[in-house]
Amino acid sequence: MIPLFVYGSLQPGGQYWPDYCEQRVERLCPASVRGSLYDLPLGYPALVAAGSRQANWVQGYLLWLKSSKDLFKIDQLEGYQTERPAIENEYNRRQIDCYDAHHLQRITQAWVYEMHMDRICELKGTLLKSGKWSLA
């Protein structure tokens, strides 16, 4: 199984959950990562991950995907290609520590999609101080 942290439209109830995750997830649980979350005017959020203990918490879900094929399908949705320079990807995928929803215990390292801060500024993203993106 492949752990993936999601915080936007790939969450249960999100726009892309049925087509990209619902049948491809072995199990899931509410979770959190350290970083900053931005609401983009395009109708989806962007994450900037951070390892510092002073960083904010971002809320979402930890998904355990059934296979690497499932992850590669999500790569396509997120505009991520491993062979392309990072600056040319819409999002980049990397592994970070993932914690339970209460920030008490590290669960595992999980893949996450993050966006460069330059791109967030270009898109006029707004910081979500709550660390949670609303599906509604």
C-alpha cells in the first residue's frame, strides 16, 4: 500500500474523490501534516509543506492507495511528472511526516502534493489560517 496525504478535492466528499480515490483506497483516516495551506481562486487549495515544529498544521486525510498505478493516475491530475523540472510541474510530489488528526502521534511518511510559493503568489492564493480547506 502507498500512503498519500490529501487536503483538497481528493478528500472523501471532494470533486475528484469518486474518480481518483474511492475504488483505489484500501483504507483511510483523518490526519495532519506540518505546513501552510492556501485557497486558490481556481477552486482548489495548495500546500507548502514544512518540517519545523513552529509550522502550522494542515488537516486532511491519509489514504493508503492499493498500487503505484493509482498514485501515477493522481500524478496526472496534479500536473506532476517526475522527469520534468520541478518548476514546470503544477504540483510536486514528495514524502513528509504525517500525523494523526490531533497532532499527537506520527503515523508514517506519506506522499503529498505541494506547490511552489512563487506559483501560489502568482495565482493570488490566500492563506487558510485554520489549516483546513472547505469542500463546500
